[in-house]
Amino acid sequence: MWLLPPSIQDLVPPGHVAHFVRDTVRNALDLSRIMDSYGEERGYPPYHPGMMVALLLYAYSQGVYSSRRIARGCEERLDFAAVTGMQRPDFRTVSDFRKRHLSALAGLFVQVLKLCQAAGLVKLGHVALDGTKVKANASKHKAMSYGRMKQAEPALAAEVDRWLKQAVHVDQAEDRAHGAERRGDEMPDWVANKQKRLEKIRAAKAALEAEARAAAAARSADDDGSSGSSARTKPGPKPKPLSDVPDDKAQRNFTDPDSRILPSKDGFIQGYNAQAAVDSHAQVIVAHDLTNAASDQAQLSPLLDRTRANLGRNPDEVSADAGYCSAANLRTLAWRRIAAYIATGRQRHGTASATNARRHRPGLIARMARKLRRAGWRTRYRLRKQTVEPSFGQIKHGRGFRQFLLRGIENVKGEWAMLCTSHNLLKLARAA
């Protein structure tokens, strides 16, 4: 029983991160992209968009991601009440707000990053790049290979055709038994399920064929561009002839077609490859990206581009593991005048640097291997693991994010951006 209404500020201690997130969203972030989407002057929206943004960012910073768990937190937790002003949006409101404004919410990453830079948390002296595999909101058992699709499609089509004929006979028998008033064109559920399955298989099969044709066309264009008298024959086995037919082992998932089967330390998962560039000064994420490719090699240049776009300049040094090692990436770093420390192979336990035991052909990769080997224990490459790995550990283990909630690569990119934004908010809160 309260004689006077309590102050929301008193629900949690003064230095609590809930106050920091709420005040930062209210006073330091530009929410015009979200606010301008509401044209009604009265009765809409039911909850202030600024409060909803603060609620989502605070929930993500506390490892609460499900809309139902967020709504329950508004009812049961004092720290959530301090953020919402004791308002209690239901889970559908939270879910719809996140889906509607996902792109704008992802755009808040740059604003929070600049706040970190203004607070002196970002130096861009040394930036470490890495990727981590995160499960998609889909099961790997809901995927089917192209070879299996070719076998299943005709068999399933024949079965559906046989069952449709059987359904016609059943309807005719029911008409004779119950009269002609009953509609005879209802489709039994067991037939509809098979038809939906057949439609999904045909759509997935067509998508794989379209991807194979696009890949073949791209390879053909590359070969035409490099052909001529000056073209050098590449060493190694002769490449396979171009084909616009998918490989029988190519797979597509029916639940989230954009996700892929990816290797991880715990085996193969159905998921995405989340990328981050982390500043070594305070482990602030300065750039992020996400792809469904298993390899990290093609992600170095996009991460550097995003870092420059976010903060206005390139980092002085960049370190990355062997997944990013290629002559093209080393040339990119040299052209940008960035000191590179890229592993050329897996690091053996007890060795000073991650270099390959085998000899490299003379060139950029061989020079990088010598550079890391000469520096020994003093190499700047040692900063990589202690910079980027803790950030992934804080997101995946500390805050329990093990699986994306949304589906589709664009939605998942937005979700990863929100995770990186909440990570930086916590770094900013600790420095405040």
C-alpha cells in the first residue's frame, strides 16, 4: 500500500543501466525515422515509440530477446518498469514494433558507435575482424538436397494425383450417401498437406536452378574478362566445366531459404555467419555484417568499408584469422595503407603465431607468414583473440544469444545490428 505514488526513478538504484539506456534513447538518439512513420495525431500509436525503442535495446542488453519474455519482463521486473514508466505493452505490440521498424532500429548502431567514439572508447589503433556462426530460426532437418528433390518431385506428384482421384471418388460416394446439398469440392487435409509439400519442393528446386544459372553466368563473364594472350595459366587441377545445373548435394531449407548449412566447432548447423570488427581499446564493435556464406574471406573488404563509413577513417592496424587470408585481401589492406596481421594458417598450441608449417609460394602470403614468424611472441597478431573473441563470448554466452528469432537474411541482418548496438550501449554505460 502506497500513501503517495512512487517515483519510477526509485524503483532501481540510481546508477543502474536501465536509467542509462532510457536516458540515452530519450536525449542522445535521433528517432526521426521511426517517429515520422506515424501520421495520426491521436489514438495512435498506443505506446510512445521512444519508450518502445528503449525497451527493445534494454531487453537485448539483458539477454531477453523473445517478445513474450520482454512483455513478461514489463509485468514482473522493476528494471523493465523503470524503462517503460510502468507501462505494459503486450508481446504482439513488441513483436510488431520490432518487425515494422527493424531497418530503423539497425540504423541506431552508427549513432551509438559515435557516442562511444565521443566518449573516447574508440581509437581505431588496432581492429580485429572475425565471424561467428549463429543458428537460424530453422532446423537443418527441414532442408533437402537438389538430388533428393529430383527424386521426390515426380513421386510426390504421382501420389498427389492418385489421392486427388481418390478424393473425387470419396466426394461422389458422400454425395450419394448425404445428398447433393453438401459441397463436393472440399479438399481433405491429407491431400492439401501433400500439395503444399510439392509446391515447396518445386519452388526450392527452381530457386536452386536459378542460383546455378546465375553462378555459371558470373563465372563465364570472369573467364571472358581474363582470357587473351596475356592470361596466365593458373596452377593446380583443371577446373570443372561450367554448368547451369545445380549440384545434387546443393541444399535449400524450406523454413528459412536464406540460411545455409554451415560448419561450426560443434558440428554442422543451419544458420548464418555473423561478422564483426572490434576496436581493441574497449572492445567496441565498430562495424558489423552478416552473410550466409561459410567462408570469411570475402567479408574483409566490406567490414573495412563499413568501418570507414561509420567513423570516417580506416584503422591503423587490422588483425584476422586464417579465414580472411588471401592475396586479394592483403593487397586491399596494403592499398588502404593499413598494417595487416593476418594468419596464414591455424595456430598450433604453444606456438608464437598462426603461420602455416608448409612453405608458401613467393608472394604476399609468404611475406605475411615471415612477418608473423619474425615477430614471435611480440607480434601484434596476439591482440586478435583477446579483442574480438570476448565480444562474441559476451553476446553468445554472457547474454545467451544462440539462435536468431527472425527469418530471411535481411531481417537477420537487422537483428544482428540490434545485438551489436546493445553491446556497445553496455560498453558506453560502463564508461559513463
